[in-house]
Amino acid sequence: MSGLDGIGVVGAGGEGRAVAAHLASLGLPVHLCTRDLSAVRDIARRREIVASGVLDGRFPLREVTADPASLAGRAVVLVATVTTAYPEVAVRLAPHLRPGQVVVLFSSKLCGSVEFAHALAAAGAPAVDVVETDALFAARPSGTGGVTVLGAKGWNLISGSTPSAVGRHAGLLREWFPMLEVARNPVERGLHDFGAVAHVPIALANLGTIDRAEDLLFYVEGVSHRTIALLERTEAEFAAVARAYGARLLPMTEILDRYYGCPATTLLDALRTVEPYRTIAAPTSLDHRFLTEDIRSTLVPLQALARCAGVVTPMVDAAITIMSVLGGEDFRLTGRTLARLGWDGLGHDGIRRRLRAGGRVAA
């Protein structure tokens, strides 16, 4: 990475601020880039983030800017935007990237690194490595100057658009985020996103409450034994698709325990005891990223991969259909299609060849 230095963070929502504060806490030079400087007015004025919660303190930033050209000299560019913005973000970044840089996606959902790399190539960017992980912090913006970090995950997976991309950067990323392990491939990484399994079934079970914008603690009051039945059927479909692409899905209870340490024997007990989840309110609209992002960026590509592999996914199919009707939008067309991954027409065997990778999820 000759001539490259520093870390760029794109996105200044809760996750972006938490990631920037965490890296600054390690003494690293962080450059924060966001389209809306007014939303981070105090961060920009002081060039620091005030963090509270499990990460506490004042953490200096090297730069706060709205100009993506500032990322040209950064060795690592971390993208912490909503996943539905990836095509747009890739177009904005493409003219400013240089060979040798690595782009790291947070909360990439299913095969986000593949979509992002394909979008960069289509926008004429030089060949750069694209690596992905999940959101690592449960965090919320605090005014225009800070972030409240409710929790930090104790475990997660990394993957990338190619196996070699992961191999080149896993060591460095694990220095900064020791909880990371290498996944078999992007399908395995993406399907270990607990929110993608849980958000839509819980929302559908509480449809009226959310549509009326009534108060509801999403993971505490919004779940019951019957809600858990929906989650477990959805989890079984995720696991079947994972197996079809050479991956393995850990049980949801184990994922939550690895995330936050909640050794409960049932999923219902686990959801009610995960500390960062206890105060999370339900969306007050069906047009909320909790729902639309998980449908567009996980359920839609999951359904497409399942059909290629001959795997039936009635729960996922129903969720996409119901939310498309309620939202007045055909998510199968607007979501992360195989064409947006560059996999259209490959078929099951062709996609498996593209996914072939080393690295294994921990047993």
C-alpha cells in the first residue's frame, strides 16, 4: 500500500460513528466522510466523536468531510452506510480509489462484497479488494456530536468478493476487531446476520402495532412462543440455502451467545436477555430500514440463490410477497438481484465455483 495511509470511514450513522470512534481509540488516523455535514456539525467542528456506553470517551478524528476525493489516499476505506445505498456509494467512490486500497463493508447483508465489487467495476474503478463483515456495534447517533454504543459484538465473520481479498486483509482487520473469524464464503457470512433472520418475521407478527406507530419493545414485547416458530422456520430455510452453497449456519441461540454472551437454552429467553436488545423500540412504520433493507439485501438474494439450487423457501417467499404488497414495491426487482451480483445466468454450479474459498467458521 505504498503512498497510502490512514483510514477512511464512509457513513456517519450510529455504526459509522461507532466504528470511527473505536478505530480512533486505538490511536489510528481516521477520516470521516459523510454526505450530510449538518448531521455531524459538532463532530466536524471539534474533529472528535464523543462516545458513551460500552465505548466511552472523546476520540479525535484526522478529518471530517463531505468530499469523497479525500479517500483517495487512504489505505483502508470502511463503508458503514445502509446496504441499499451500495450501488450509489460505489459510483461515488469509484473515481477516487487507487490500486492497493481495500474497501471494508459493515452490515453488508448477503453477498454485499460481491455486489459492491461488481458495482465498482461497472463504474470504472481500478481493481481493489472488497471485504465484508456485519455491523459490529449496537449504536445510535447522539445529536450532532456523538454516539451511544449500547453493545459491541464478541464474535462475527468476515468474507470478501474473492478468497484472495480475505487472505490479504484478515490479519489486519483482526488486529482492529479481534472478534472476527474467516467465513467459508460470502453466503455463510451473510446468512449469519441475526437481524436478517429476525426482523421481518417479528415485524409481520406485530404488523398492526407497527403500522399504527404504537410503542413496542421489538425484541422483548414483540416476541412470543408463536413468533419464535416463525423465526425457527425462517432459520431452517437460511440453513438449507447455506448448505446448498458449501456453508453451515450456526443456530440462532449460539449466534446470540457469541454476539453478546447470553447462554440461554431457548431463543425466546435469549432474545429477552440480550442486554443491547432490551431497549430497542420497534419501527413506527413499515417503510423502515429494519424491514426494507433486510428484504432487499438478504431475503431477495437468498430467494434467488435458493431457486438456483432447487431449495424451497416458503417463509422467505411469503415475507417478500407480503412486504412487496404492503410497500407497493416489487422487492424482487428492486432488491439485490443476481444481476447486481454479476451472477445472472451462472446457475448453481457456476455460483459455487465463484464462491469457492478457504477459511472455515468456528465449530
